[in-house]
Amino acid sequence: MSDMSDRDIIQRVLEGDVESFSHLVDRHYARCARVALRILGNREDAEEAIQDAFLRAYNALGDYEDRERFSAWLTRILVNQCRTVLARTKRRDALFADLDLQRLAFISSMESDDAVWPELEHVLDRLPAEQREAIVLKYADDLTYEEMSRITGAGESALKMRVQRAFARLRALLQEVHSV
Amino acid sequence: MSDWFEHRVARALRADVALGGDERARRRVMDRVRRAAAEGHPVRRRSEPWLRRSRNSIVGLSLAAGIGGLSTLSAVVPDARREVAGLSSVVIGDSVVSTLHDTLRLVRLMFDAPDARRVAVAGDFNRWDVDATPLARDSRSHRWSVTLAVRSGDHRYAFVVDGTRWVPDPRAGRSVRGDDGRIYSLLSVSRTAN
């Protein structure tokens, strides 16, 4: 099954083989986790959004067309779920209140692997939602601007601008962390 | 803004994260999917890829033959008995085929589903569009029917009941398993009527 394409697996599911859907879950869960956690900034919310996204993807699988990458199609559903969760919980404000910049700076100083960047995970939450979504889709999901445009409904040039502004804002926020 | 900074942000964003034990989380996803599946399987609503690659559509053939759009044909020929009265017709199960043109035939499909709220036919002749060709219900017999123009050759089709359930035509003499694994009824329309 591991060598089957997403399209072949989807075909099996549409033929009634529900269990084949688990291969899509296995294949795409980690990527969805990267995206959802960084958009929502909260593990419980991220898991809820991912579960809902996979369920919606299953129910809508008959609408999927293979002209689009399945991963991008799934991300579109996931981003919508994240937006729903964000609107409902407004966790962002709560997390911001909990932010302990001194502790983060300490953790950062002990961290040797630069792929793990705890302050970044936290300051992401302080980006405007549109900028956070854009930079996460671009880098956590490796999407093209064209795919991002289809997912978000925003134009490609607007998305490029959001990513640039996100970088500028992150840089300022991270300097703020280190100056504590 | 330095390339180093962008590179490090990108690297950090690409790093995997764990959510409450990924294996358990994936299992929870599948639990919900199985519950959803128990209430009904998803069905493909778009044309099959191998059909999208097809260059000839029945609409194109209709236009080439100087016949109007398919959707109006059942209104043009509303009564199956008129088709039977045609000079050259063949019967496939209860389906009636009348000669209309060298390459097009009128086909009437019938389906008994007294409890169905809606029935449509999806086949290669309408690019597997489950909304394109609804069947009409006779108020007395409760039989569903539709008249189609199809070109000669073998055609795959199935009835779609209430938008979700794909059912082969019980009246069809033959059926085939499609590339997608489903059983489709086979409608064979000869170039020269029997």
C-alpha cells in the first residue's frame, strides 16, 4: 500500500474499502499536524481541526478531482477547519497572556538543534492570522503560491506580501524575546 | 531581512510535531471515519479520469448529427410506445432503442424504485454526471424512466438513487466491472438496428 498513489488509495475508498482511508491518514497526518499546530498554536485545537478535516475529506472524497494534489485539497479543508476553530475559541489571546518570554529565552539558549525553535512556535501566535496562515502554508506545507491562492482565496501577490510581512514581524518579535 | 533568518524559520516550520501521540490520534481519526462510513460511503460526483480523457462527448455527437441537446430529448420523445412504433427498434431488457440517425439512437431506460426520492442515470454518455440526467417518476406505476440519445457502441451506466447509491440496471442484459471496481450495466447499441 505504501507504494500506491493517493489517487489509487482514494479509488479504493470510493469502491467501499473504508480501511484504505487509514493509509491517507498515515501519510498526511504529520503534515497536517505541522500546519494545524502552527496556525492554531494549541495541541488540542489542532487535533480537533485535523480530525474534523479528515472526516470532511472522507465525506467529500467523491468531489476530489485528481487535477489537484490530494495534499493541497486536504490542506484547503484543514485550513477552513482551523479558521473555524480559531473563530470559536479565540485561543490566540489566551496564549498570548500565558507567554513567558524569559522562560522561552532560557529554553532557546539550551537548544542546539536549530530545527527546534520554541520561541518561534510561541511568537507565531502573535502574528496576524492572515500572515501566520500564509507563512505556515508556504513553509510548513511547502505549497506553491498558486496552491496557496486556491486554498486561501487570496491573490498570489497578496500572499507573497503576507509572507514577507510575517518574516519582518517574526524578526521583531524574536528580537523582543532575546532582549528580555 | 537575512537569508539566514528566513532559512531558519523555514527549517523550524518544517520540523514535525507530535500531537498527543500520533498513532492514537490517527486511530481516533479512523474511528470517526468508520462511524461516518456506517452511515454511507462517499460517491464520486465528477467524471472518472479515463472519461475526462475521452475526446468525444455525446453532446458533440448530438450536434454533429443535427439533433438538439440531450436534456430536451425526453421531452421530444415523451412516450416509449412511440419509439417502439419506430421502423427499426431493438429492445434491450425493457429498454427500447429506436433508430434516430446513423450514429445516434434513442434509448429509454426504466427503473423500479418506489421508495426513492430521486433517481438519475450516470454513464459515459453524460460524463458520469449524477445530476445531468434525472429520471422522471410515473405517478401511477411509480416507475422511473428517461429517454436518451446515445451513439452506437457499448456504454456503461448505472442508476444513482437519492444521489448516493449506485445501482446497476436490473434490466440490463450485461454488466461489467469498471476500472474503479464498481459494477456497471452495459448498454450495447448497434449501428444498424436489429
